[in-house]
Amino acid sequence: MRRTSEKKRLGRLKKKPKKKKSDDLFDQVVKLTGLPGKTIRRELKSILDKKNIDVNNLTIDQLRAVVASYLREIMSGLLERTHARRQDTRH
């Protein structure tokens, strides 16, 4: 007969949902950016939603496209701010 604590431990192990490879991939990319996790996760998920891509079925090619979109958005914002500053200093 098993002890009660062993039954509880086995019960906890069974309840853990199995993580999909796509989740691991997404989490790994979030971690590797070096950016605050909550922020980059929210930004990338927003782009995924815009592109109608489910994070649970994410492929590496889809993730590449999403990260490229994110970088374009960031660079576009930086270029616009730089251009606006240059115009302000000419007056």
C-alpha cells in the first residue's frame, strides 16, 4: 500500500499540463531577447493576434516573421522620433 504523501506527489505530477514545443520556442525567444519578459511577451502576442497566429501552434517560420515585424515597428518608431528631433533643432 502506498503512503498518502506518495499518492499526493503522483497526483501533482499527473495534473501538470504538458508544454508544447511551440510554447518552449516562444518562451526561449522571449528569454533570449534580454528585454523585460512581460513587455516583450505582450508585444509579440499582440503581433501574433494581428496576424491570426495561435501561439499554441507557432512554428519557427511564423515566429521569425513576428519578430521581424516587431523589429520593423521598433525601428520605424525610432526613425520617426529621430526625424522629428532633427526638424525641431532647425528652428
